[in-house]
Amino acid sequence: MLSRIGPTELLLVALVIFLLFGAKRLPEVARSVGRSARILKSEARAMRSDDQDPTDDPAQPVRQEALPPGRTEFPSEPRKTRPGGDGHDLG
């Protein structure tokens, strides 16, 4: 349907818009339409990036573990303690 719009139809639409808004308001209307299109595009981009953000995906829970008091990171391997179980490190 849109493939049948030719240069004559586009010229007719431009003439109707010019008659409706006038020469003074036409640049203002064009700026407003441009701003609206820019806002719409940025919002659509933000929505797409929200959809792709894995931290917001409820299907993949984020693993959160509590650190023991006084620790800033988890150890890379478990600590070895003495067989007596007194809690002192071997090394």
C-alpha cells in the first residue's frame, strides 16, 4: 500500500501541511517532531537494553553469599585446620 506513494502524493501532503501550519510555524513543528522522534528512539533503545540485561532476568537468580565478619572476599580454596578441631590454621 505504501509502495504506491509517489512524488506527486508526497508533494500534495507537503502542500497540505504547509497550508495547515503556515510558513512561520513549520520550522517549529519540524523541530518538535525531530525531538519527539529522538526521545522515542532513545526510550526504545533503553527498553531493549533492559531486556538484554542479565541481572534483571528472574529466570537466572543472582548468587549472593554472605561473607564472614572481617572478610572482604571469599578464599580461593578451603582452609586446612588441625585434626584436633581447635580452629587454628596450618599454614
